[in-house]
Amino acid sequence: MKSIFDDLSRDCSKLTTNRYSTSFSLGILFLSKAIRSPIYSIYGFVRLADEIVDSFHGYNKESLLRKFRKETFEAISNRISLNPILNSFQEVVYRYGISHHWINTFLDSMEMDLYKRDFSDEGYNKYILGSAEVVGLMCLHVFTEGDEKQFEKLKPHAMRLGAAFQKVNFLRDIKADKEELGRTYFPGVDTANFVHSDKKMIELQIENDFSEALKGIRMLPDSSRNGVYLAYYYYTILFRKIKQLPAHRILNERIRIPDYEKIFLMFKSNIKYKLNLL
């Protein structure tokens, strides 16, 4: 029965999420049970593409990504794939009406990562749109469950949340991105001479994104608000840690939140949610 394979496919997406991201895995646990599986499927798809460009060194990444794009749309067209991650993703694309344009926009950003580069303002904005903002919109389609009016109202806030998450990642990984992957995402920033004014400029962008994102989180349906807030809360704490360090420290160490602290933040976030202190 195909249902067995479909269940296996969803389980693979869940396992992928749990293996790669403690923070998002915890956030998903605080979503309504009915929408957890689709979010796992979206994350699994995004993670697989990201791994191609970030981790598969020594392989032909360009060929792998081109094949992945082809197989993605074949899965959507055929309503099945022998790749369990793509099989679970195509199911979500159909069920929630996820735009093929968004999928291509995301994959276009992944393609940009194939080449060592310093990003221009235009390239930076295009990359943020594809790698983060449209992923937020995919998830928002699940959260709003077909309510187009609610989706359109929350759309700009979901995009800002995705952008905030991505920019925090960029700032946290600024050293590794440059030295290991040959990328400098922030336009006009010289990572060899990363100074306080550069760091402050980036932090102001992130603060503005988080501020707009929180407005949208407060308007989310009950089924998703707690889980999204937990992910937001975790990233704001990570961002706070980064803000407290001078620019030169960011270039010499990777800031992280230990798993035990993530568990503490989970309980603290849940209390804030239940007390309506968002």
C-alpha cells in the first residue's frame, strides 16, 4: 500500500528535521499535532537542498542541485517520488497550494551558493527572498490552512521573520561562510576588517525584522502561534548573545545556545505564551 510509503516519507522528513535542527524541532513540537507533519516536510526539503550546496564537498554540487530541482518538479507533477523527502514535500505542495514560483525562487538562491561571491545589495535581497522569506510563506500556507485573507494579512510578517532568522545565521556564521565556503553575504562588509559599525548596522536590520515579525506572530492561529513564538524566542536569545560580543569575537568563535539551555528556553517561552505575554 502506498500509504505505508507515504508514512515512511513523512517520518524521513521528521528525522531529517530532528537530526539537523534542535531549535526548529522543539518549535514544531509546540505546533498543533495536525500541522506538524507538513512543516517537517517543508524543512526536510529545504534542508536537503541546503546540504547539497553547503556540505557535499568533493562532489559535483551543480549537477546534484540541477538533478534535485528536476526531481522536485517531477515529484510534484507525478504526485510521487522514490526520494522520501521529495515524496512528503510534493504532498504538502498539493494539499496547501504552495506556489511553484516560490519553490523555484528558493532553489535559485541555493544555486547562488554554488559560487564563491561577495553579494551586492541586489544579490543579497534576492538571496534573502529565496532562502528565507519564501520558506516562511510556505509555512504560513500551512498555518493559515487555506484562509487566503489571513494569509495575505500575515504575509509581510512571515517574510520578515524568515529574513531575521537568516540574517542571525549569517552574523553567527560570518567567519565560517567566508573562510570555508568563500561567501560574504552582507553587502559592503569587509570580513577581514569587521568592525563595530558594520556589526551595529546589521543588528539594526535584524531588530527591525524581529519587531515586524512579532506583530505577525501575535496574529497567528492558536494552532501555530506557540510553536512559531518558540522559534522566534530562541533566535532572539541567540541574537542577544551575539549583540553582547565585540565584532572581533564574532570572527573567532561560533556563538550557540547549548541544548540544556534550549530546553529551559522552551519552558520559559511556553509560560510567556500561556500568560499572553508575547
